[in-house]
Amino acid sequence: MTFKDFFFDKQFNEITTIKSWNGFPKHKEQSIAEHSHLVTVFTRIICETLKIDTQRTLECCEYAMFHDYDESFSGDIRHPFKYNKFNGLELRTTINEYVIEASKQKLDDGSEIGNLLLRLITADVPVYCRNVVKLADWYAMLFYLISEEKLGNRNVYSSLEYCLEATRSHIKNYFREYSDVVVVQLMADFIQINKRKFSYDSN
């Protein structure tokens, strides 16, 4: 694959046009690429906060950039369906296997760019890396929902509660030594949001 091939590749361009938050009433659209950018920024901040070494930070940020690449094939799949206990895992496994096979067919051509992209897309990343990026993923979702709330979107509150609880749970499970400071700040932010919600509901 040449740089020109990559620049005009339909699949890579899909992540700039396919929208996140499928089926969610919103004021401002967000593409998969925009979400992935936020996740990468939060990943870098988390790595700095946790004093993760340079090599591991690079691994985490590379994974963050392409963590939702499979959605360029499937589109955005809503959380209640993606993570339900009946067929969510089977769905994600099937999509992931398809993405890996399709990527190998396209990128495994011996070129430097092809090898790089194939590594980024199909990498079997360490557990610590997945945990850092998942936390960044929750932060990115909260960031977007709070921005929607500031725009006057009153449909965000149940999703905010869900994401906040998931973020708190993830911090407690994997970053316990930092949980008090981070969760207290999250709760303070959410209290302010609920105050605004109360003022909306009273009108």
C-alpha cells in the first residue's frame, strides 16, 4: 500500500463519515474519527498521570487511534445491543474476525505502510493497554455527553448516568489507587449537571 492508496482508501475514509451515537438524539454529530481522536488525547493524559513509560504510552496511544476501526465495517452499534449477555459477545467476535481477515487481504503486501496499518489494526495489545484505553473511551463519551448537555440536549441524562457509573466501576476495578480523586471530581461535575437538569425540569 502506498501513501496515495491510504489517502484515498474508502475504508479508512469511512471513519470520518460514519457517526457515533447511533440512534441517539443529538445537537451536534460526532464521527468515529472525532471520537477516536478524543480517546487518544485522554489516553495520553492518563498515561502521563499514571507515569506510564514511553514505550507503553506509545502502545496505548496507537491502540486508541484504531480502537473503533471495526465500526468502519459495521457502523456504530449501540451499547445495550453490543454488550448484552445473549449475543453481544458473538456479534463482536464475528465483526472482529471479519475486520482482521479483510485487513490482511488489503494490507499484507509487504509495504511499510501496509505493515504499519496492519499492526495497528490487528495488534493483540496487552491487558494494561486495553484498560487504559477503555478508561479514556469512557472519558471521551462523558466529554461528548456533557458538551451535548451544555448545548441544551435534555436527552443525555440517562446516558450520562450510565457512562458515569461505568467510568467509576472501571476506575475501581483497574485504577483503585487513583479512584478517590477521580471519582470525586466526576461526581462534582455530575452534581452540577443535575442542578441544571432540575432547573430544566422545573420550567
